[in-house]
Amino acid sequence: MLVVIDTNVLVSALWSRNGAPARVVSMVLTDRLIPCYDYRILAEYRQVLSRPKFGFSENEINSLLDWIEAYGRSVVAEPLENDFVDEADKKFFEVAKFCGAILITGNLKHFPEDPQVMSVAAFLEYTKK
């Protein structure tokens, strides 16, 4: 199953190894999910995860992002005309739409109402079906 993972899900997964976001990342690391991304998403992942306030080690960050790059699907998504509250979030939606992937986020209010956009909890429930 193809997914696009919002940066806040990765931050939460690294912060709490037992939480729902960590289960999503675990599904990526065990090849149950294929993450879709583009160069903008990878750049944001690296920039945000490297913030000193999070305290993630360079090795943790590199290991996760190297895995995503090696086993994920890199694309060049077509721009969409949708207006966003935070234009920086638009890239995640564009990649999800381009790939036909589910966008998993902790900030539903940042995205249009769309069946392809799910919270972590809704996504985990969806995968049980």
C-alpha cells in the first residue's frame, strides 16, 4: 500500500516508540507500506528531524531517511491548484494525489477533506479491514 507520511508523524514516531505513529513507521520498516516522497518532502523531513529541540541523533535520522529513500517511491508530482492554510503542507497532498497514496497526518485541518487524507488512528483502523 502506498502512503505519504506527514513530517509530524515521523517526529511523533521517533519521540514515542510505542505510540500509534510508531506503528505506522514500523509498517514502513517491515515493508507493509511503501512511502511515496519527493525531494521537497525529504528536505523537510531532514530539516525538521534535525532540530535540536527534538534531540534525535544524526544516526537515527539518517537510518530512517535512508530507508525511506531506498525502499520508498520517489516521484515528481504535478502541482495542484488547491489553496492551503499552510502552503508548506501542499507538497504532501500533491505527492499523495500523484501516487494514489493515502496521506497520513497528525494535522487533518491542514489538508482538504479527502478520503485519501487520514489521521494516524483512522489509518490504523483502515488497515485492520
